[in-house]
Amino acid sequence: MKKNIKFLILLLAMTWLNSHGQVDTNSVKKELIRSDVNIRSGNTRDVLTNFFQLALNDLTGPDKRFRLSTNLFALRLKTNPKLNIDSFYKRNTFWRNSNLDFDVKLDSNYKFNGAAFGYRYAIVNKRDFTLAKDFERLIWTALEDHRKIADTINGLIAKTFSGNPNLLIRFNDELNEYTAQGSNKRFGELSDTLKRIIKTALPDRTFDEDWRFARSAKEIYVNVKDRYKNKFLWVASLNASTYSDGFLFSNIDLSTQATSGISNPDARNNVEFDINAKLSFLDDTIKTGRKLNRQMLSAEGGLNWVFRDRNTDKSILELKGSFEYNYILNGVYANEERRLFTLNATLRFRVTDEIWIPFEIKYDPEDSNVFGFLSIKSNFDWLKGLRN
Amino acid sequence: MKQVQFSAVFSGGTFGFAEFKLRRNGLLYTVFVIRGSGTNLLVLEPGLYLISVQAVAPPGGAEITISEPTNPPTPDFFDEGPIFKSYVLSI
């Protein structure tokens, strides 16, 4: 019943918004986008063979399409897993910061039907906690309580059973089982002897019977990691796509984007700034021939307020205020303005886990024009569930 | 007196570190830290040791090995996250 209501809501929303309806095609069928996960490890030859097999399978499959989105370092790890060791990991900055996307399509007669390529490089990535200089200090401090508990218990076990190796091994094993990564063991499940040792070692502490040491330590680790999620990120990218009837570029985009949270990273609701600029080389469709002789420059900057659900921590409402500037460097069409400056406001609210409805309003201060856009963005993965 | 080698290999990040605390016959013997992948060689007196390791592994995990000449090495693999583990060693 619930599923039918979801379906009805979607149909109504699509009908209502059909004039401006926009589907986020990037997220549709995302499971068909290959990544390094789909490529087997091995020597260079094996990896390449596997890669081409995968491409061949997808291109001759029902969709006749091969899409790959991967990080270059992840691909290199397939041929040399040792690169992941910290000293090598640190040195491979270029590879770690490089991401590659491509998408090749064939038509029903297995002829080339267009391709798209993308390369993205993280110029500054403060979100990558794996290289953060302060991560060690932050996590060590955050785990102080757990470290003290483990250390005090270890000290008492070592002292109590110093003359009896068998008992030392037995209680050490039991403690290891309790503190081991992934352990779900509750304090209440420990043996009475070990519980007595712990209570003797830490007399001022009370332990909840449901307290899970390992899970609690892992939660702290995840929380410290999450503090890096909204840090400064600056990327540059190059995207290009071809015509569907030949390997000739129909557009090339050079873009850059910088974003960072500017409020307390631990706060449920936060604010982030987002600045992006793009230089596009496009085919002037009015002129004959295929040349990228229409060039556009666009820039947008603004603040985005993210409001999260108290229980799930998922973003439920986002409000973005921004300015946008578009300038056509070359190839202005008749009745088209070369420059356009607008003030934008976008309100996006989440209807379900998969559906976002954005309302966008643009204001042109020069001509006092208000362009109102209403669009629906969604991936439709949940529709698969309705079929079953 | 025996030589014991302590080694840690961290993958997928640069913040990996491990603190080793050695207790011999119930008393604190020595404490040292391996920051980043590395090894430490110690000459230990005979006795019953409890070696406690508190560490944090980066996303690629960690491999901690304590080896001495008369016993086979004890390599231990850990996933990303905090590590709390102790080993009993008789020398």
C-alpha cells in the first residue's frame, strides 16, 4: 500500500511539473557504472584484459553502453597493492587526487553512438582525513576514555595472573574478544571473574550491562572522521562529449569548484559555501560545420544551508542563495544577451529517501526579470521495488 | 635475554600509529610508539609478558607483528579503526 502511495505521489508530481520536469539521469541505473571494484587485481596485463572483457560485456549487453568512474590510484592498486602502504600512499598525490569517468555507447547495430569523458583533480582536499596531520591527535584524544579503561584492566590482569600463564592467557583472550574490532559483545556477557576484575580496576566507574566497548570505540572513530566531511575542497575538471555519429567533440567544459562548510562541523544544521566557474566550448548550431566556436563563461557562488533530520542525520531541507554570472565570449545568438547576471534562490526538500524537489527562482536585477524554475530531481531505484 | 621485533604496517592513510605497553611479571616494563609503518627491536629479559597494543588503523587496515627467535611470528591483521589487543608472551 505504502509503495502504491509513493508511486501515486510521484506520478502526480511528474504530471504537475511536466513542463519543467528534470530527471537526474546521472543517478539512474547507477549500479551499471563500473569502478575499480569491478576490476580484478593482478599484473598489468591481467588488469587490462579484465578491463576490456568488462567493456566488451557491457557494450554487447542489453544497454550497449560502458560506463566507468574510477580513481586512478584505486586502479593502480589493482596492479600493485603495496602502494597502499602509508609511505607509498603519501607519495602518490597525483594519482590519489585524480578521478576519471568515461561513458561509451553503441547503437542497436553496434556502431559508435557517442562518448563522454571526464577528468577531475582535487587541487586541495581537506576532506581527505587519511592525510590530515591532526587526525592522529584528534582520534587519540577522543579515545582517551577507552584507552584508560583498556590500560587499567590490562594492568590488573597482568598483576593478578603474573604467576599463572594459563589464567593470564584465558582472561586476556576474553578481554580481547570484548575489545576486538567488530565485536558486539556486551559488558553483561563477560564472565563474572572478568567483570569483578574490571570493577576492581575501575572502582569509580559504573558499567552499563549493554555497553559494547568495541562498538563505542568505532563510533568515536566515525565521529572524528565525520568532522572532515565539510572541510575545504577545491577541484578542477575537464569534461568532453562527442557527437553520436562520429568521434568528434561536440562540447568541452573546463570547470573549477570550491566548497567548504563554514559552521561547526558537529552541528546538525550547517552552512557551506560553494563557488564554481566554467568555461564551455560548444558547437554553434546556427553555423554549418562542426566547430567549437561558441564559448561561454559562467560563474556561480553562494551559501547553502543544510537542515538535517534529528534522528537520521540525513539532509531534509536545503536552502541555497547564490549569484550567477554568464558571459558569452564568442557566438552570441540573435536576441541573446551576451551578459546575464542573476541572483538565485533554491529551496530543495526531500520527499522520500530518493526524491528531492527543488524550487529555483532567478532574479535578473538589470531587467528586473524573475525566472521561476521548478524541477524534480530523483533517482528511481525504488521503482524497481514496486515491480517485485 | 631475547631479541623481539615489533612491527606495524599501516595502509590507506598516513595517520597509523601503535602504542605498545609491555608488562613483565605484572609490572610495567616499557612503553613505545610506532608512528607510521615501522619496526622496533627490543632485547627482553626472561619472564611472563603481557604486551598491550593500542592503535588506530587507516582505511586500508593495519598489520601488527610481534616476533622473537624461538616462537613463530604472530602477524595480526586489523581493519580500519581503533585497535585494542593484548598478547601474552613467555620468554
